[in-house]
Amino acid sequence: MDRIVVLMQEKKSAGLMRDRLTSNYQVLETEIDQSLDFSFDLGIVDESALKQSWVEVQSRKEAAKPAFLPFLLVAARRNAAFVTRHLWQTVDEIIWIPINHLELQTRVENLLRTRRLSLEAQRLTTADLITGVHNRRHFFTLGNRELNRARRFNRSLSVIMAEVDHFQGICDNYDYEVANQALRLTAKRFLKDLRIIDVLGRYAEEKFVILLADTDMNGAEKVAARLVRQNGEAKLNTERGSISPTISLGISSATGEMPTLESLVERADNALCAAKQAGRRCYRMERLQPGGIDYVGPGCT
């Protein structure tokens, strides 16, 4: 169900807006001084709220790009002078008071239809076609946003590089459709276990990359241990019986002085190589030593 956030100074009008839309949409109300850093599909604002939240609205629309995030302005016709070219850079449609119910429904649905189309277009250009997770390019787009936030607020950030074990053997012993099913199963297990703020992407043929926001090495190790265990328990049924695709993981982490995301991914990939050399179906994490970098982790099976 589409989510509509109502940001209005006039509470009576906000209540009427909620009553008219609740039957077809999920309607959320928020205070003017609150952040809009949550998921929604349409914002409805009045003049007072827009003046006070102008920067927040513009920031939220910018963060949603390339997807279209519409805002509908509720305004009194006597204040038509408020409508300037500058205003149209922030809002996408205006409805005049007194509000006609049919007109409201039409404008809301038109804006949401455009929103859905933009999300579908974004999905087609940013998602991996086999697994549905972010493709490599979009992973780096989202990941760099998160890295900049971590750098700005001095937060920790970790990266996990994951590989489906013996993937070429699955291709050779079964077929490529079974191999694709193994990739989809692995991605599904990842999505089930990761948080909404984490970023998951398909990095290469049998590799996935995960960015863990606000997570240091200790936290990332817990995630890695859980992923290794739960992926080993997942079963994939084939015409020749069931198989359990396992994974190997490598972990890198940084706090404060942030390297580039490319560097963190490369370091996680090096740790993954250490996990594969140790026997697979396990994880390895980097540890700085006086003579260089060592890789540590539990025994592999």
C-alpha cells in the first residue's frame, strides 16, 4: 500500500486529509520539526509547514533521486502569489482550499502513478536481473552515500564480501538454471537476515558485497557468523535431489578516518581469499599486525 505523509501546520485540515485518504492509502502524520528520513511515496504539505520545512523537503527529494518523490501543496487561492518558479522546484502539484474530494483523489493518484513508474524504471536500471538485489554500480552509489555519512558523523562501517562456494561445480554438475536458483536462494537468505539500512549488491558472478552501516568489526563478525550458519542450513531442491549452497566471507571495517569504499571492498575481498584458502564455509576478518595484515576467524568446514 502506498504511504502518504501529511505535514501540515493546521491540525484540523490534517485530520480531514487523513480521513479522506485512509481508506485507500497508509497515511502517516509527522511534526514539522521532525526528520523525513523514512520511507514514503507522497508528501502533502500546507504553506506554513513548507516554509518551515523547505530545506528538509528539498533534501528528501534529492536523496530519493533518481526516483521521483512527489510533494502536493495545499494552499489558499488568495495566496496564489506564493506560487513562484522557485516553488515548483520543491512541490510537484498544488490543490486549492476548499478541497474538492474528487480532485484530491485524482491529484494524489496521478502523483503516485508517476512515482510507481519511476520506481519501476529505477529498479530496471539498478537491480541485478537474476537475484533482484542491487547491481554493482548501484551498490557503490548507495554505499558511498553511507560512507560519507559515516565519515561526517564519525561512525563505524564494515564491508562483507561473500562468495557461493564451489559455484562452478554447481554449474558443471547441474545446469545454469540451478546455479541461478542457488544465487537467488543466497540473496534471499541475506535479505532475510540483514537490516533495512544495510546495502546488499551482487558484485560478480558468484560474489555478493554487503555494506553494514554503523557496524564495527565485532558487530560485523556476528553478522558473518550468522550468515555462514544460516546459508548452510538452506536447501535447494533439484531434479537430482537437494543441495545446500554454502558461502565464504571476508570482512573489512573502518571507523573515523575513512578510506574509500573501493578500498574497503578490496580489503574484504582479500579476507575472502583467506577464508577460501582456509577451507571455505567460514569467514575471515583482517587484523593489523606490525608486519602487515593478518586474517583471523574460526575453523572452516
